[in-house]
Amino acid sequence: MRGMKRGLFITFEGPEKSGKSTQAGLLSGYLKGLGFKTIFVREPGSTGIGEKIRGILLDIKHTEMSEMTEMFLYMAARAQLVSEVITPALKKGYIVLCDRFLDSTLAYQGYGCGLDKDVIIKAGRWATSGLEPDLTLLLDFWASSANLKNHKSPDRIEMRPSAFHQKVRRGYFQLAKKQPRRIKVVQVERTKEQTQAKIREIVSTCLLKISSAKTAPSRY
Ligand code: TMP
């Protein structure tokens, strides 16, 4: 898969309320301003089917959902997003920014729920046809469970106890330790502009590295 694509695949990861979507949106505007063909998608979602699956996954009424069902639903939404949007865009030379990807399933359903991580990796490879991010920005921020539950309408995952979210955060650190070349930890700063500056520095270095290669992403 890697050899087939010409674009660049960047994912954003992190615990709840780490500001991933805001940062990905800011980066998308910046890259478009530089002339790069860029799209920004989110998981689960960004396809008709994926958004419906997102509704099922996050609905607080679904208290009976098993952890296994949850894991496969995230994978199903991912499989659809990869085949319908991400792979075609990468083939056209786009920079694809994705808010969460397989690392989220490892962190939440693997480290958080305790499902077998090797099974998640195998299912993930199958769902994505082996597509891996070129770069992952892991935003580190800790929102206490009380804060999560107190905000306007917490979803089914945000409702989980603090211990679960702690395990997710620790899981992310484990993943970053295992793959330091791909996963870059970005400490969330006091302002979104300061955090964005750090992100742009990392992405610029990544773009510089590949700019001379034939696989560099396309500009308009
Ligand atoms: P979001 O709020 O960042 O859009 O993500 C939706 C929720 O789904 C969030 O609580 C994290 C959770 N999630 C998982 O538990 N596993 C996954 O594989 C993904 C992609 C998200």
C-alpha cells in the first residue's frame, strides 16, 4: 500500500478534549495556504455509513453494547473511510489529515477495555488494507472524568470512569514509546496558537524530508 500512494497521511490522536479537531482544522488551513491539496476527515465518520456508525457507537442509550461489538464497529467505520475517501485521496496526491485512526482502537479498546491488542492490530490491518499513517501527532492533555461528564452532552465513551481514561492515556504513551519515528507527542500548550506552532514545526520537517522524493504530495 505504501508504495502505491503519492500523498501524505497524517493522523491526530489523543485523549478526550485534547483539541485534536481544532489543531487538525488549523493545520488543514495552513497547508491549503501553502498550496497543498489537503482534506480533513474524522473517525468514526466522514462517510455516510461512518457517520451512522458513529451515532450508534456514541449513543448513551446503548449501554448493552459489548466491547467486542464496539471494536468491530470502529473498524467497520474505518474500513469504509479508507476505501471511500482516504485511499482515493492519497492516490491523487492529497495530504490527508485524519482525526483518530487505528491507534485510537488500540488505546481505547485495547489498553482501555483490555481487548487483545494483537487481534486489534490484525483486524486493523485487514480493515485498512495495511494503510499506516506517515506521521501521527499525539496531543497530550488530561481532562478529568468529572470535567468530561459535566460538559453539555457527554457521549457513551466520555461517560466512562476516570480509571478508563487514565488507561487510555497510558496506552497512548506505550504506543508512542514503541513507534517513536511515527508517533510524535505534542504537549498541549496554554493557547491553541502555541500548540499549532509546535505541530507546524513537526509537519514542516516531515514535508522537507519527503520534498525531494518522487512521492511528495501534490500542490494545486
Ligand atoms: P472524537 O470525540 O474524538 O470524535 O471520538 C469519538 C469517541 O470515540 C472518542 O471518545 C474516542 C472513541 N474512539 C474509540 O473508543 N475507539 C476508536 O477506534 C475511535 C476511532 C474512537
